[in-house]
Amino acid sequence: MGNSRTKRAGCTVGRGFYAPPRQPVEGLPYFICALIAFCLLGCGRHEGAYLGVLGPETGDRSYYGLEGVHGAELLVNAFVKSRFTDSDVPLELIHYDTGGDLGRFESLFRRLVETDGVAAVIVSDPDPDAVRLAARLSDELGIAVFFVGCTSSDVQDASSDAGSTFVYNLCVGNRLLIPEAVTVAVDWARMDKVALVSGEDNPYPLYHDAFTRALDASGVDYLDLGLSLSGYDYASAAYRMLAEGVSGFILNGSTEDLLGLLKSCAELTYNPPFVALATAKPRRLELPEYYVLDQGYFVGGFSSESPNAKTTAFVETFRNNIGHVPGPIAAASYDAARIVLRAIIEADSAEAGPVAQAVAGFGTHSGVAGDYELGTPPEWVFVERTVPAATGVNVELATAPPIPPVAEEVVSEAVLPDQAVQPVEAE
């Protein structure tokens, strides 16, 4: 379907492929078919256990889709050889690329549930319309849905509108992140004004209102710039900030927006400090040459620099297998996959209904960044600061929430990435 892509990971560690079920060879003796059927049924094997991931793996929001896949994929591969029901069937991953199209989102969601038979769906798309649609489909189809790329208010509104009880948000909401980003920028505004630079693609126009409300509440003087084909490009935005005497900027946009704006600033020998949400952090911090990186900040609900033991293990395994440092979307998707796996164990079933009921009975989940109550979004905020290094650019924690004690879980040892996993192919 269009650019949609199916990938199954699990049975064959490290490979992504889609293979339709093989048909019996014509003329195969009946007693062999009967023997195979007897062995499969007699040994109590399930047909399969599947986890679905749905999001934009191509297009402007591809960061969300790819990180969502990588996080879940790491969990599936780490657990591939473990037993989690009475039979020995591995968990497999099925993911589709929506391309950011809402019509495709619905058709592929239904395909995951009605055709592929997934136990639960992880949604990485940050678009509020996709969130509302997924919440409605969760209620209609009776399946648990985990959101790993949207704001908490979007999920709460969608859940209320749809009446669904099986939707869970694993992301720290922008109601916490955006005010924290503005707080960082307020110190610069004491010298002069700051700039809010917003991208034109979703979800940044939606975040724009939250940023302006926080800036208005802070009482600082700010310049509001929108990046678009009909408005400011990177070069003109950089020149306008320099001309207006802007002492620092808030980037409400993508990684590409951040890099483009920093490059344009550097070409003007203008190096203002910046703050951005963690979803804009470059994977390898490949920031423009000559830029002074002593005052760059990223605000998010996850930090690879956290001293939490689970975070350290997750980051190391992710980097070794996927090839880059994970961000908040990958961490949330990994947690969602762990919750689904735990529900499959609890229900002793890979069917969507029993899995959803099992998840509904869970209380605290011990995630890779900390413990939180399912049904209530995490409420911790990490602020990272960029620091120059001999090999490029690193980040360090500027502020972080207290690290909670590790809670015991039924499958905690099985799903922790503390053992080497066979490398998987990066997208």
C-alpha cells in the first residue's frame, strides 16, 4: 500500500522482512501434513504473538516513526529467545509507514488489528488528529494503544472524546517541557530580547501557542518568527535575529530546522545560545562548524546522560545495536513494548482483548527513565547542555529529576538490555 512497509523482527534476529505464509508443496503426502498439524496443536503452540507499531517513517515527521520502530525492535530482539507463554513462540514486530497521511493511518491501524492480529499497537505519530483517531479505533476494536510521540493533553482529550479505557500516554507532556524551555531562555532575555523560531510542519504550529503563552506569562520581550516558504528561511531568520539584537532563541522545530538555523547564524559569525525540545536533538550532534557550543540546551522527558542504571543499560544496548543514541520516542516505545510483553505473560495470551485487560490491571511501571503509574503520563523533565569535546559535541545534564529506586517487575530481568543482542539493521 503506497509507501507503507511491513517489517517483522523476532524469529530471525537482526533481519527485517515480510514473508507471506508458505503454502504446502503441491502433492505433499497427506500424512505429513497431518503430522505437522498434530505436532503444532499437540505441543500447544500459538500461531504467533505480534506487536504493531504505526507512525510516519518517511516525510517531515519520520524522526517519530523511525525512533518508535527502533525502540520496540530492540525489545523484541532482546527477548526473542525467551519463553513467555506455555509455548515457545517468539514475539514479532510488525510496523507500517503512514507517511503522515490520516487516511492511511486508519487503514493500516485496522490492518494491524483485523488482519495481522497484533496484541497491541504503539503509535508514534505526534499529530493530534492521528491521536484522536487511534483512541477511537482502540475503543472500537478493543485493543490497547500506547502513544509515544504526542503530548499528554492530546491523549487526555482523545480518550475523553472516544470514551476509550485502553489508551496510554508514555510521554512527558509539553505542559511541563515547554515552560521549562522558556525558563532556560528567560536568563538570556535579561540582557536583551529572545526569539521564538517555529517550523511550519505539524506539530510545531500547535506547540507555538503553548510557547507564546509561556513567554507572555514570563513577561520577557520576544521576537516571534515563523519558518516557511512564504515567510522566513534560515538565513533571513538568522539575519533578523542579529539585527534585532536577539540574545538567544527558542527553536520550536525539527532537527533540520535547528541545524539550518545554526549554520546560517555561524555564517554571520553570530552565535546566540539556543534551547529546543529533545526531539530536535541531532542523533550524533553533528552541529555546524565554527558554532560556539557552550550554551545549547535540550529539554525532554528522557536523557541518555541520566545516572539511572536502567537508562545506562538501555542507551548502551541501543547504541550498539541501532547505531545512535536513543531519544525520548525510542525510550517510550521500548517501555511500551515491555508493558505489552508483561501483559502477554500475565494473560498467557497474545490476543488483543486479554492483553488489553491485563494492561488495565497494571499499576506502576518501571521504565528506562524512572517509575510511573500507567494511565498517568510521566512528570520528570531533563535539561541537557551541549559541551565542546575533542571528538565533536557532547551533552551533559544541567538539571534532572531525582532517580527513583528500581521497582521489581515480573519480567524485569528478561527484558532489560543487559546482555548482548545481535545487531539489527538501522533504517
